Amino acid sequence: LAVVGFTSSPVNVPRFGNRWVNVNLPSQMLMGSDNNSDLFPVLSRMEGFNWEGECRYIGKDSVSAPFLLKGGTRCDIDRMHVSSGNVASPTVTLTSFLTFPNGDTRRVKMVGERGSISRASMRLESTDEETGETGPIYMVLTEVSPDTILINEVVKETGHIVMTSSLSLVNGGEEIVHVSHEIGVITGSKGGAADGTKSPMVEGHQILRLKKRVSKIEDDVEDSVDDEDDDSNGAGTSGLRP
């Protein structure tokens, strides 16, 4: 990213219990240029490859599940996209899949426009190709240059985060370490607030180490994806829980 000093600028980011909260982030994290690596400092390093590997699942009791899952992700960027307002607005498509021990594979595709580079984050959603309706969960994706992506998955109706993830490029950019935390809520005095408001609770963890491949994810998993499982009913990658 282009460094323009160490002043800070207010932006909105999601957090537990609130839809948005104002914070200040260093301006060098927000500013960019038309250069692809500046506009997408981390996604441009992931773009165009399949990243596949094994997924370990850790329950809320911090005990590892007695099985390994196969998982992966892919990022594609359309830099030629023009928004409805006839403004150049590159789009990002993030495709994720998880194959369960019984052989069933679930796939989720989230799409969003980059929007103004004055914002640190972008919003991605899943859309039903037939109806055009978006799913109940959206994704807030933030790039932290040079090697990390932070993701929050948020329920539209309540504003609560149901999954938070980090993806970090390691081993010279040849591998990704992907860690997700599944978030539930507790209501009332038993673990939550006495007034009945909801408090977050970690329900499980997914840990993936993904290696770079070239072939398209769709070629590998489309035949094994049932219609009822595809896109996990718009539930974001939180719909990929074991």
C-alpha cells in the first residue's frame, strides 16, 4: 500500500453485539492507487489459484475431532467490472469448499465490489442465481498487507458475528494458514447478561493449511455437490460447519 504518513482515519468495522463501531486505522492501511497490488495487496497474491489441503476441526471443549476434512478456497478478481452507477468497481469472488467424511462436499461462493479505497474493508454476499436474492449472512473482508486477510461473517437480521477467520500467506506465499472460530450466543443470566442480552460464545474451530494448486475448484468438486448443499443456503462459510 502507498504510505502517506502515520495519521489515522475513522472507519466503521463490525463487532459483537453492535452492527458497526467507529475506530481509527492508520491511513497507510487505507490509501492505495490503481496498481493491482495496492488495491488488493493480499488478494492479488492469492488470485487465480486453488488453495487446497486438510482441515482439522476442534470442538468448543478444545478437543480435536477424530477425523480430517478436505477444504480449500479460491479468489478471483474482475478488475473490469463497472457498477450500476457506471463507475469502475472491481469485484472479488471468494469460493470455499469443505468435503466431509461421508464424501459430501459443500461449496460457498461470496461476491462483492471493492468500493472506495478510503475504506479498509469490503462486503461480500452470496446471491441466488435464479432469484437474485442475497443470503442471510454477509462477509466483511479486510486485507492487512502484506500477507493476512481478516474475515467476519455477520447475520444481516441481528448484526451478530457467527464466524471470524484469518488467512495468512506463509512459506513464501506458497501456502495459506486458515483459522476460523465459530461464534454462537448465550442469552440471559446463564453465561450472558442478566438482562437477557446476548453474549458471544466460541462453539468450535477450523484449522486449515492450504497449498497452491492451479486447476479450478469447480472442476474438482462440482460433481459431488448436491443442489441442496451448494452455497449452504446463503449461510456464508459458516454453513460449512461439520
